[in-house]
Amino acid sequence: MDYKPLCNTKVNGVGEVKKYFTVGEAAKAVHATSETLRHYDRIGLVKPSRTDEWTHYRYYTEQDIVRLNTVRALQVMGLPLQEIRKVLEYDDLEKIIDFLEQAEEKADEKIAALQYSKSKIQLAKADYEGKLQKRQAFDDVFLKDCPERVILLSDTLEAPALDNLWGYLGHFYDRVPPDLKEQFSFEDLAGIYTAGGQSRLFALCTRYAEVDGLKVLPKGRYLCANCTEESRERMLGELTRIARTEYGAEPAFTVQIIVVSGILHWNYEAQVWAGESRAWSASESIQAGGRLSGEECPLGGRRNSSGAP
């Protein structure tokens, strides 16, 4: 007698069609393996509704898949298979419902515990990211050889803002007496000079005459680092510490070059004097935590050679 494979549907009575799933299809539906479903069958936990007597192929109904999903969910909660089988064998449906409600409450507790753990992990991650940023900031410390620079300090402006950065050099030309304006020109940049606990914005002079507010920045080697508004004070403190401990300098001032990085945003290049210029060794570059620059200190920008704002 020729054998024909069992179809996936079977007619039971008038108009009733029952759909069957192979073991592979059922396993895929509940995110398990075919071997797991065979194990459930062997221990009597979830038996397929139909098993072909010739091939012994297992066939599952939609109700079987509901039971499989229940078993999988309870397993995730840590219940042993024997206990799950005992519960599902209850004849009293109210007992089964009560058990599943308790399981649902435990699931909610586990979810809350996992969310709490996730929040702690996120806090720890943020802390380590902050430490990494600090380390990267230190690694970016570098040396520059800078010539003597003459700057003109503002008499009123202490910190950069949108209104004073717009038309910035005009403020400094207005600060110069009218009869001396033709003797002044400035580099196209902005910066902050801090000494004795007081900060003032400045312009770098390319031509100048003797007026109040001029300040000479000595030539020499400067420890430098790029930083944001949030990290600026910390980075200046770190550069000052390195200048003292690694180079024996006692910086009396700091310089912060304003680097515009967008229409409404700017960062800084912090500079701290670390001593007179000389030939540097590779070990000194490493002590400074960064790379060695033997070039003349570029403050950036283009030079405005005219004497007018």
C-alpha cells in the first residue's frame, strides 16, 4: 500500500477545518528548536495533537502552540519543567488562571528589577564615558613654541557672547584714541586673558602704539589643549599643574583662544606658559601627554593689515 504524507489540514465533521503545523513550523512559531518540542513530548509536557502512525511525524494545532508559548514564558521566569507540567495538568481552570496571574505579577517584578539594573548600568556607563573624555582631553595636551605677542585688553568685556563676538574687532578699534587708530591693526581672532583672578577679552595686535590696556605675552613654550566651555576651567587647572610639576614653571596668566565652531557655538584652545623655548626631547612630549610642536605658535585666522575696523 502506498503511503501519502499527512496534509496540513483535516476536516472534522461538517465544515470544520483543523490546521496542523509540522514540528519545524511549531518550533519557529514559539522561537524554540524542533528538538526542544520533541523533549516536551517525551516528558509529557506538551504532546502534539496528532502523530503520524507511519512516519511518527508530529503535528501541532493552534491550541498546542498556545500551550507551547505558555511553557516558554514560564521557563523564562525560571520555573522547572516538572512544576510547569503539574500546573498545566490542573482540571480546575480557576487554579490555572490564578497561577498565571501570579506569574504575571512576578514577571512585572522582574521587568522592574531589570529596568532598575539598566538605569544603574547607564549611570556607570556615563561615569566611565566621562572618565574616558577626561583621559582623552589629557592625551590631547601638546606644546607650542610661541613668539612674543602683544594684545590689547578690553576694558569691559570679560567673556565671549553672541553680541560681542559679532563685530568683535570694532570694540577694540573704538577703545583706541582716534589719533592713534591708524597705527593699529589686529589679527582676526578673539581670546580671553586671565590673571590674578580677573578675565578680559583681548585682540592680538599686528601693529600698535603705546596705549592703556596693552599686555605682552612672553615668548616661550606653551602647554595647549582644546576644550569646551564646560571643560575649560578644569583643563586650565590641569595645564597649570603640568606646567608646575613637569616643567618647573609658575604661570602667572592663562590664554584661551576662542575657536568658532558654528554659528552659535564656539570652543577654546587653552594655553599656559611653561617656560622659555628650547629644543624639546621626545620624552618631554610624552610627559606633556601629547604631541610636540616645534612650529611658531599660530593663533589662527587671517591678518587684517588695514588700520580701520
